[in-house]
Amino acid sequence: MRTPEGVTITLVRGDITRQSVDVIVNAANSSLLGGGGVDGAIHRRGGPEILAACRKLRASQYGKGLRTGLAVATTAGELDARWVVHTVGPVWSSSEDRSALLASCYRESLRTAAELGARTVAFPAVSTGIYGWPMDDGARIAVHTVRQEAVAPVEEVRFVLFDAYAYAEFEAALEARG
């Protein structure tokens, strides 16, 4: 699928740490120092260079951690990518609409990737794991935001989805218009 700006959006079922792209987006926690899920997998496979870069960020402008909805880039270490863009997704809430924060994760990650000159970007399904965001809604927000926000130099955005359920939800969101 192509966006109005000519950016190709693709779906891949698999392991985001195995993608060969310019930018791998990390669904990080605010500490930037690793965690579980996608965050832990990226830190493990990427090696100590990513953690060292994150520690430098924490020692400078992100002393209190990265705020929800923002994004920051580091080296990709041993990953087959040039950079990792870390973004902190919101925890889902049934009593408070945090959709704008989730959309901001995708928008700020794309902005950061474009500033780096990245042409290919791989996203996980931000906030849909331990943070509890419903997969169908997370997919809808992700696809809508990428359709609206992806611009040159970015040429391809991949949503890399770990299982068949996530893939099906993103496929439905991609096929939906509006």
C-alpha cells in the first residue's frame, strides 16, 4: 500500500530484530535502559552499544527518562540497521483516552527517522504488549498515523508483527480507508 506521499507501507510477520532497515523503532520504557518484550529483544540482539548510548542520553538531556509519545535515536549496535529510534508508548486506560500519545509515538519516530535521512523504517505494534493497548485499536492508530505522517526521505514503513493475530489486525487496518 502507498500513502499519498508515495511511502510504501508493508506488513511482515516475524522478529523486528531480524529486519534489514535504516531504522528499527523500539517500543521502549521511559528509562531507555532495556526491559521486556520488543525493548529487551532489541537490547539483547543489538548488544552493549545500544545500552551505552542510552546511558549517555540519560546522563545528558534525558536524566528523568524519555517522556511518553517522544522519540530519540541511538546507534543500532549489532542489528542490521543504522539506528534504533526509541519511543515510549502509553499504557492503555479504559478511563482516559491516550490515543494522541500513541499516535505521537509513530509521528515522532517518523520525524526522527526522516531527520536522520532514513529511507526504511520498521515499527513494532507499540503499546500492544505489556502496556495493554487493544491490538485492533493500536493497529488503527498506527496505520492512520503512518498514512498521514510518513514523508520523504522515508520510502518504506514496515510493521513487523510477532504473531498471526497482530498481523491480521494490522492487515484489517491497512485495508480500511479513512
